[in-house]
Amino acid sequence: MGKREIDDRFKKFGTVSFTGTTKVNDFIDHLENGRVARTRCKGCGQVYFPPRADCHACLSSDMEWVDIEGSGKLLTYSNLGFAPVGFQDDVPYRIAVLDYGDFKVFGRITSDMADDDIKLGMDMKTVANRLANDQLNFVFQKAQGEFTMAESKYIKLEKADGVARITFDRPKHNVFNIDMMRTFNKVLKGLVSEGDLKCVVLLGEGRSWCAGVDVGDHKPEMVDEMIATFDESFGYLHALAVPTIAAVQGSCLGGGMEYAIACDIIIASESAAFGQPEVRLGFLPPYAAVRLPQLVGPAKAIEICTTGNIYSAVQAQQMGFVSRVVPADGFSDEVAKCIKHIAASSPLILRLNKKAVNSHLGMPMDSALSSVNNLFLNTLMKTEDTLEGIASFYEKRKPVWKNR
């Protein structure tokens, strides 16, 4: 790999310069796949982080990659008001050192932890983190793995077996305001860095899934902040590398429909209703204006945005933005079935499947096929989980995924 290629890879960390002899660029690939890895000498067992391409102790170049797993103890931390070139807008932040016993890790504490939650000696874990601008880093989180934030009575987060369920719960119709959006964004940001995640599901409590954004937040003195916060949600939804499901019952209108169509899959109850009625109050739906043409074509997108009509779940499926319509009395079971099918697979392979689709949208067929074949041969076929899948087939057993 030449110096220019290496520099291009490391730009994800900021504007930096690396020499042509750098050999540990695979570290970036691991971060892309939600893993933080160190190197270990196969000869003497010495462990290195940051990773090295050769062993300082015995001078061997026979190194292997090993995931940083489990938790370390917080030795020290400090608040900083400056950042490396390329990350100047990402201050202030906190740097820290975790002690894993046989090695230490120097890095940043996630910005979502309150100062009062940080205690010397506490258990923390090191996780890959993708920022909204697609840059990569790794951060320290509480070891129990739950997202750290002030408890919200309107946004509920549950995580189990690699599946994150986010429930909107603001009576009567789960209408978002700016504060609720901020909480939603914090939850999404935390999930983006979860390397063992398999699926994210958005649900709505009550009669409506989400009936949009509070009209009061559209006032001239608030609208700039509202739009910026709203846009941030879509940045994080698109940054999620695993499948996202909108499980929609009841009304899904305005900003609510925009959140739904930002997901990869919409499963709708027969009772669901969709629409962009903003035009009737003198507004336009910014995200829908961009996303809907990709899903239903420009003609239908203009119809949806300019008529303000409300569409049934069946009509939405016929137009192409709803994946599946199920009876109301079997809705929860059908959603659970879809989640089960996704969660049966490796997190890494799920990420690669989604990447194979999204990375090639709009590309000419020849270029897209060449690129996806490269992903198949040079990334997927080099994963342990693909080899495990092959072995499990011939050995007639369930695969044991390692997420690598």
C-alpha cells in the first residue's frame, strides 16, 4: 500500500500524515467493522496498543490481531479544550487511560457520560465509534454497556441479545419536540458505536407511532435549532451499520413518517396511516423531499408532499416505501419474527450485507458489481464468521459467531 492510499485511509481520523512504511492500517478496517483491536506477537506474546506491525521485545514481525474485550479500570482522566487537526470542532472532551492488566489504553471518554458519572477505578470498556461525519475513533463507555444518559420519560431504550429497541412514548401521539429529539439523538449516537449490535427497532407506544414534530418548534425563533436537531437524527440513523426497522402501528405522519422512511425496513400494521401533511400548514418535509424520490420515484414523491394526503398501510406498500403489512392482531409476532431472522446472523456479516447494498446505490452496474465482488472476495471471505458459516454447514450444526 502506497503513502497516498495510507493517507487517504487515515483521513478518517482527521488531517494527518503517515509514512509509507506504516503497516497497521488494518486497524481502520477493524473500526469500520465495529471492533477495537490490538496486536500481539506470536513469538513472545507481547501485546501492543496502539498496534504495532513488529515486536519491540523480540523483533519478530509475526503479529496477530486480538480484539480488546472485557473491561479495564479507569486510572486517570482529564478535560481538554483543544483537539488534533481535523477534530477542532469536537471540543471540549475528556482523555483517559484504562488499565486492562497486561496493557493500557489511552483514549477518550464518550461525550454522553456526565462528569458526575465518572469515577477513578470504575470499570469501562473500549468501543469503536463512528461520528456523524463518517470519521472513526474509539471511546470509553461504562462497562455494563448500557447507554449513559439522563433517564427520559419519552424515549425508552432496551437492549438484549444484540437487538436495540427504541420506543417513542410521549402521549398522546408521540409528537417530538426539540428536547425529545436531543434525547433520541443521544440514544442513536450511542448505538452507532456498538460493535455487537445486530438490529435497531423503532416502536411507538399508544395509538400513534409518531404524528410528527411539535408545530410550536417551527416558530421563527426556534426553527433553526429544530431543523439542525432533526437533521442530526438522520445522520445517526444513516450511520447505523446494522439493519434498522420501523415497526409502525397507528398514525405515522410528518416528521414521524420521515423517521420511518429513514429506516431500512418498515413493517406496518393494517391500522397504520402514513402521510406528509406539512403542506397544509405552509411547510415542506425536508428529509422526505430527498428520501421519497429514492423510494417511490419523483412523481409519487411530489404527490405525497403536495397533496398532504393520508395513505393506508396497503397503499404505502404498493407505492414501495413499506416493506410488509401485517394484521393488527399479529403485529407484534410478525415484528418479533423479522427480528429473530436478522438476529440469527453474525453482526459483522449483517453489517457487510447492508454495506453491500448501500455503498453501491446509484452506481453503474459494471462498477457496482466490481466493487461488491471486491467486498465479497477481499473482506467477507477473510472473516472468521464466513469460514465458520461454511464449517457449520458441512458439520450440520448451528454456527457460533465471533463477530470477526
